[in-house]
Amino acid sequence: MTAQFLSDEWFEAANTALAADDGFQSAATGTELVLQFNVTDGPQGERHYTLALDGEGGSVASGTHDDPDATITNNYDTAVAISKGDLNVQTAFITGKVKVDGNMAKIMMNVGALNAFASALSGLDASY
């Protein structure tokens, strides 16, 4: 089933994919990190979602978090390119397409889990 990117159905499919992805589960084990994502300029306006890694795995949810370790902001086109696997997260950051506020050191320490997150979701059947 195709889900609209960043819709409730997409979040449900994303969590199913994360739970089933051994690479993500392995990378997320032992990692405690909460990231707030803000996606601007989308077809439905600005969207917010949270990635929460709790040491045993992780999940994504629509909405905002009261106390994230960091907030990541990018426009919709960048979010789509990362989601499809067409743009590497590090490249997006280095080229200024992704802005980060908060605990950058914690993000850098957990870059493997973030790469595994992007990889696990790159195969989702989504419409953009």
C-alpha cells in the first residue's frame, strides 16, 4: 500500500519497517536519542515528527517533542530526497540543506543509528 509521505499511514508503515529492519534494530540498541524533525515548504504546509530511540529500538511519531536532544530542520524537497535514499544525511548537512540545533555531539556519536534509520525507511512505498 502506497502511503503519502509524512501522513499518518506513512508513520505506521515507517514504524513497521523499523521494527522489521535488523540493521536498524542493531544500530538502535543501546542508543538513547530523541530528535525533532521540522519539514518546511511541504504540500500540506510545515510538518513535525519525532524519532525516539530508547535503548532497545526506536519509533517515529507525528508531532513535536517537549525536550528533544536536537531539532533538525529541512525543506520538503530535502526530506523527500533523504527519504528516497537519493541524498545522504551527511551530505545534506554539509551542504546546508539540513539545519541542526541542539546536542550536535550526541548526533555525531549516534550517526550509525541515524544512517540505519534512513536506510530502513528508504524502501517504503510512498507517494510524494
